Amino acid sequence: MSRVTLSRFLIEQTRSHNTPADLRFLIEVVARACKAISHQVSKGALGGVLGSLDTENVQGEVQKKLDVISNEILLEANEWAGNLAGMASEEMDKPYQIPGQYPKGAYLLVFDPLDGSSNIDVNVSVGTIFSVLRCPDRQGEEGDLGDEAFLQKGTQQVAAGYAIYGPQTMLVLTLGDGVKGFTLDRELGSFVLTHDNIKVPEATKEFAINMSNQRHWEAPVQRYVSELLAGEEGPLGKNYNMRWIASMVADVHRILTRGGVFMYPRDAREPDKAGKLRLMYEANPMSMIIEQAGGAATNGTQRILDIQPDNLHQRVPVFLGSKEEVLRITAYHKG
Ligand code: P6P
């Protein structure tokens, strides 16, 4: 059977699920931008793209050269296409306005252009995370698109995905009807469908958390992780393995592939912050993907996709992956 490229998959989706042509085109353009980012990332030291700039992003995090390069690739690839009303990024404080010379469209694109970028200089997998929302009707409205257009619950996402730049470059995508995986065929220059129906195993023996923060965790997380570490002699009755790549895309991809539970809780290091991960362009897209693959995703007390955002860059505690474990840690939070 001839291989199904991303383009063919999207056209077939349009026929079978009435996927709007401008959404299909948007995904194609984002995928093309991810190929360009993959190319830049793979250059490493040869491309003069490693290392940090002397600038910080809105999060107060030192920007890597590739953070800025990746952000610019996504902006330039998408601004002219006529299917977006605006864009928002981890790397920009305010929404990106579509330049006046280009037509505007129905969608909003929100992204973390290069997640896990602290791993780049040590050659560990990183990725791009993106989320697609519909732009609220701005009939008669003038002026720049404000943050409020983006502040929609994760359930309003029409598409979500990530590219992972690892031993293979892959695009993992959901349009709300299951999760598909596409592997970049560098000879063809196309993403080829290689994982037709990704499912997260309901049970797991693997957990992911940064254990160095243990003394700062709240009681439910302390209890849960101590039970995981107690193994088969403990209340959970089985031995668990641990992985922490410190690149959300890589940890989530492993969980989609073989199960697991990913945790980034709030902790006492910065009590005024709800953890480290951002709702709009990390937690929401990853939660949509995980749920579409049969897993679960909460902030410890509620479904992440049901959270009403009040800030473009707001943070949220994240517990996601194999349903059995996410429901357990969530129950512990509810006491
Ligand atoms: P820590 C990368 O910086 C990131 O935003 C996520 O990709 C990753 O899961 C997390 O932070 C790692 O955080 O505190 O373990 O370095």
C-alpha cells in the first residue's frame, strides 16, 4: 500500500470529517515550519545555533538561540497564509498581530516553539507544541487582537499537536478524532503516517517527575510518589520505574508510546506560581492529545481542558498519562 503522507491524511479527513480546508492548510503550514525547525536543531554546533542569548522571555527564562529561531520560523511560515487571526507564543509577551498586508483568518495558533530547549546543548530530544483555537467573532471590532481572544478553555481546541526532534522527527496530531503519528521521511521531505491510532495504556509501571523537588511537594504528591517508590511491598502492589527527560515533549511521547504518568506539580519553591508548565501552549495541547489517546489529564483537582484561562501565560500543575494513575493522584488531592 502506498504510504499515507500528512497531506493525504488531511485531504481524506476533509472528505470523511468535513475538516475545513483552511484548518487543513494551517496544519500543513505548521508541519512545514516544524520541518524547518528540525533542520535547524539538527545542525547543532555546526550551525552556530547552540547556546543562549543574553535575553529573557516573558517567563524570565534565558532564551536559547534556537528558541528565538524556532519562534521566528513559526511566525514567518504562518503570518501570510490567511487562515489566522493571530498567534501567541511562549517567547512573546503579547499576541502576534497578523501584518496588515496579509488577510486574516478564522483561527488562532498558540505554541511553544521549542520546548525543553535547556536540553539542546546536550543533544537531548526537544520539540514544538501547538494548539489551534477558533478566533471569537470580532465583527466590527477594530485594533489589535487582545489576550482575551485566546483565553478559551482547552475543550475549545480544534486541533493540537507536537513535533519531537529526536532520533526521528515525528509529528503527533489530533483533530479531535483520535491521535495520529507521522514520521519525517527526509528523502521524501514529507511526514508519513506511521502510527495510525495511538492509545495510552490505561495502567502503567512508569512515572515521570523531577525527584529533586520532593521536599517542596504538597502532601498528596508526597503520598503518591512514596507509594510508587514502595513498590510491590507498598499499597500499589507493584514495582515502578522512573524516567525524567526534562523535556515535556519527550516525556509525553514516551507515555503515548508505552504508558506512564507525567507530573509537574506546584511546589513550595515558588508558592505564588501554580507549577512551571503553561496552560495555553503546553498543558492544553498535551492534555487534548492524551485524552484523545484514552488517557487523562488534571491539575490535581480538575480536568485541565475544563480550566478557564485568565492569563495568556498562566501556569498550571500537570498530572497526565495512564488513566488509572492520573485518577489515583487526583483522588489523593481531593482527600
Ligand atoms: P525541570 C522544559 O524547560 C520544561 O518546560 C518542560 O519541557 C519540562 O517537562 C520541564 O520544563 C522540566 O523542568 O524543573 O525538571 O527542569
